[in-house]
Amino acid sequence: MQKHMLKLLDYSRAEIEEILNLADQLKYELKNGIAHNFPKGKTLAMIFEKSSTRTHVSFETGIFQLGGHGIFLSSGTSQLGRGEPICDTARVLARYCDCIMIRTFAHEAVEELAKWSGVPVINGLTDRYHPCQVLADLMTIRERNSRLVGLKLCYIGDGNNMANSLIVGGLKCGMDVSVACPAGYQPHKEALEYAATVTDAKFELTTCPKTAAKNADVIVTDTWASMGQEGEGAERKIAFAGYQVNDEIMALAAPGCMVQHCLPAYKGQEITEAVFEAHADEIFDEAENRLHVQKAVMVRLMSM
């Protein structure tokens, strides 16, 4: 059993399914007023070096619903912002708290935190991976299709943390995965190297969104410029001009194709407002499921 949630590469299909099953159970309990069977008084330290809405609110609400307490630490007000080494921060927080969640830039920072922490560490987002978001995507897809194995997942856009985690998570769960990115904006080599080893599902990397979208059961997209890339906005608008999820793309997908977006969405860029609103229920179910998945991750890690 894994001690941390740093990236989905560390997890087997069975372990991912265990988290999704637990998330389903916790969601059912919350909706039906059934108390969660989890020890009270657990404390989650939440380190934010990137701005956040869904990650912050879902983790803080989640630990509260589990009977614990979340402590918000921003880089601007914690000693990390004044240059304290991650190894020292990790060793201090591990003596106060039962779990640490961090949302930051470099994935190496999360790995370093986990190396020195005596308690579980959760990756709330790095520039390379976004595991909790993709777990929520998988949960939502499974809710609406009753399965993951054999479905085709299409991602259109930047080869960013979402693309990397979708490749790994989708393939591990038996989904065929097709990714369309412009040249020069492809996924991280670690995710592509993993994809090359998979034999029980199909993987395709292309520069053509229409090719990727053909017969897709779910289409996923993300903003063209992630946090920290705002200065590349004008350049990226040119590079991604043909990578919009619109009616033409949706017409190529399988009947009943879902749409997922991790939010915030820039309507009129990576997705049209018409497609977004037509699939808004699916997208906001996806956002809600961040809460249930992250509770499942916390329960699993803090119960070891």
C-alpha cells in the first residue's frame, strides 16, 4: 500500500479502483446523512504555493467532514516563503499534523517533501501531475458509464499536468487514450514512457484533434496557459488555435460522449460556451467529485 499520493504512476489499477470505490461510498454516506467511520481529530496541513479554489475548498471541507481540521499555509505567510528548506518544513509539520497536502510548481518539491515527512503527503497539483483531479475525472466517467475498461478517453490541448495524469490514470484503468497536442507542447516523457509499456489498452499521440476525438466516449480539455505561463498567453493562443473543443469536434465523438474540464474554463478558447453549457452537469459533477475522491485519499493514507 502506498504511503503517499504523489502521482498515479505509483498506483496499480487495483489501488486506483479501491480509492474510487471508497469515494463512491463516502459520497453515498454524505448524501444520505450517514456518519463517516473515521477517527476524529485528524489534522491536515495544506501548503499553497499556487492559487486555488477547488483544491483548497474540497480538501478543507473534506477533512472537516471526516471530523478533522485543515490548516491553510500560503507561501507568502509561511516560512517557506522566506526560504526555509522543504526538508525542515516537512519534519516540523510531520510532528504537528497527520497528513500534508501541497499545491506547488515543481514536482521535485513534492517528492522532497515526501522524502522528509514522517506522515503521508498528497500532491494537490504540480506542473507535472494532477492526480487528485484525474481521480475525480475517473470517478465521474465511471458514474456515468458504469465502467472504465474499454472506453476511449480523448484529451485535446496542452501536454500539461492534466495530460500526463490522464494518460497514466486512463491507461491504468483499461481505457484507450488518445491525446492531441501541438508540436512542442507534448506530454512529459515520463508519462509517454509509461504509455509505451501498456499492452492491454491503446494509446495514441497526435497533433490532430479530429483524429483524437474520433469515436471518443469522453473528451477532456484544459486551459491553454496554466498558472505560471501567463506570460506565454499570446504565443499559446496562436499555437492552440486549432485545439478547441467545439461542435465540429463533438460531432466526431461517439454518441453520448461526455466532456470534462478541470476548471477554470476560458470559454471561447479551449472550449466553446455552447459545448461547455451542454455538458455543464458532467463538468460540475467532476468538480464535486474532487471532494469525495480527496476524502477517500485522506482516509486511505491516514488509516495505514
